[in-house]
Amino acid sequence: MNTYQVVDSRNHNVVATGFTHKEAKRKGDKKAAKPVRDELNAGVKGHDPFIVSRGDDHPYGETNGISRQQVGRKSFII
């Protein structure tokens, strides 16, 4: 199941996939994306280029770190 994935925001490439939830429910949870993102960002000085985005199994569809906005009566940001 690939509900969440880790993306490099500098070039929008997917770095890690296969996470069922975004945040860890228990310490050391291997199905959470944010701990993996934090480990990747720890190796980079200056800023945090790695982000968590939706994977292809997410109910709202996949993103690669690029926001798209729909303008209209029922506006939303993806």
C-alpha cells in the first residue's frame, strides 16, 4: 500500500514509497513516512528538501510535491 511517499522538493523525484500513514502511531513505526523524511533531512544542511506527499493509493490521488489549485465556488488546494 502506497498511501504516502517521500519526495525531493528540489527536482520532484520520489525517494521512498510504501507508507500506509503519514505520522508514526508508535515509536519506531516502520509504516510512517515522516520519520523517514526526518532522517533524510538530517543529512542535508541549510534547509529541508524532502517532503511527504500523497502516493498513488491515497483517496485524493497522487502528488509529487507540486500544489495545484482549483479556482471556483468549491475551491481547494491539492
